[in-house]
Amino acid sequence: MRMVTTAATEKTFSHVPAIDGLTLAVEVRQPSGHPTLLFAHGFGQTRGAWVGTARALAAEGFRCVTFDARGHGESGHVAGGDYHMEQFIGDLRLLAHAELSKPVLVGASMGGLLGLVLAGEIDPTAFRALVLVDITPRWETKGVERILAFMQAHPDGFASYAEASDEIAKYMPHRAEKKTEDQLRPLLREGADGRLRWHWDPAMLNGLVSESERYQPRLMAAAAKVRVPVLLLSGGRSDVVSHDTVNEFLQLVPHAEHVVLPRATHMVAGDANDAFTREIARFVGELSSRDRSDAVTV
């Protein structure tokens, strides 16, 4: 395990071995003993998707654990490109049980789906609660197809950071500012040919993603068995979840709370980070108040 501590931000970085020996890049803000939030990003993202929220919530006294999923960012790639959902679920379970107290999972898209399967089907004791970020067990196909089309659109990479920034701006025209080179550097890797390509392993697009819709019955069955508190945060401008998929989810999980962030798309944390962070702090604060009330009653 390689560990680096940055005192100025109270951030610790390490490479944590998964069960199959592949390593996961993990960052922790705040030491053990604080209420823990475990953040699981969406497909094609990195732990950097959570940096604004993790910094803010760590400053409020939460222990914030972020990581790169296998095949993403600084985590290892699967030899031969044979990715499947059980590997990702196993990694999430490993990190959850590495904590001294049950964490609240904050899972965006893919990360939220993995959390549903883990909490509802495999290990009901893994999490204290779930925060699902713009994802439901059944999603809108056109929205996912739009995301995948962008991910598949540049197999030869980009000639420069400026070119990559321009393409991202076309994909997300609602964002007022373009990505800077500093913001893009963790997301792109320079190949032997000098071209810049995305950090994630393209082999994941074969199997894991192409067959994702066949997992929907399993995801719905798992959701119906979730018993921990649940908050669903959806983007009012999302094309991945809809009124229909949210209502279906709330029927499966009637105790879940649903909050819409009206100005956000599927990229909720990036589009409305302040509001997103406030909702998480509120939800976890209410959990703590409820726990204290139950303790007094007992």
C-alpha cells in the first residue's frame, strides 16, 4: 500500500488492494471517528467528481472517503478487459467494511446502482443509509445512449487539452465555463503517440456497459429489499431519470425521500454542487438526530 498525506487539506491517499489483487486509488478526508460518507462515482468518472462536496463536508466534520472505481482514474485495470458487475460490488463492499462505523453511501449513477444491489441483495449491513444521485433501477435509454455516444466518440483521443475542452463544452452546453487544462489533466492520459485519451479503460464498454439493461430486473428486486434510509437526489433537467422512473422507484422503496435539484442535469454534483452538498449534510444530520433520539428513548 502506498500512502501520501497532505496536511494542508487533511487528505490521505492510498492504493488499497481489492480481493483479486487489483489496486483501488482511495482518498480520505478527516480521520476515523467522524461520521463517514463513502462516495461512489458514475461510469467514466473519477473520485475527482466529489472534490467540492468532500472538501465542504470534511470541513463540517464528516469523514469523506472517495475512490476511483476499477478501470477508472488511478485504480488498476482488469487484465484482459473482463469487467463484470460483481467485481465493482465487491470493491464497494470491501471499502464499506474497512470503515470503523457504517458509512452513508453517496452513489452517482453506476455507484448508486452498485449500492442498491449491495444493500438490498447481498449485504444489508454494509451501509447506514443510501444517497442515490440521479439514478433509479430502471433508467431512460435515450439518456444513457447519449452519454455512451460521447464516450465512444473519440477513440483516437485529442491532440490537445484545448480540443478536449471544446468537445466537452459541446456535450455540456449548459455549463458556462470550459474545462481548464488543470481540470482535465486528471481525466486524460497521454499515449505513446502523443494523443490524449480518457482515463478509463475502453474495454469496459464491451460487456459491462453494453449488457447493462439486462441487470434492471435484478436492480428493481434489490431496491424493493432496501431497509436503510434512502435519499434520491435527481436533476430537474436529467435525461437519465424521469418522472416515470422516479415514481416506479418510490413505489419499490416507499420510505425513500426524493429531492429534485431543478437546474441540474444528470451531472448533479457538477451542475449544482452547493445545493447538492447542502442536501447531503441535511439528510445525514437528520439521521444523526434520529439516532440520538432513539438512544434516549431506549
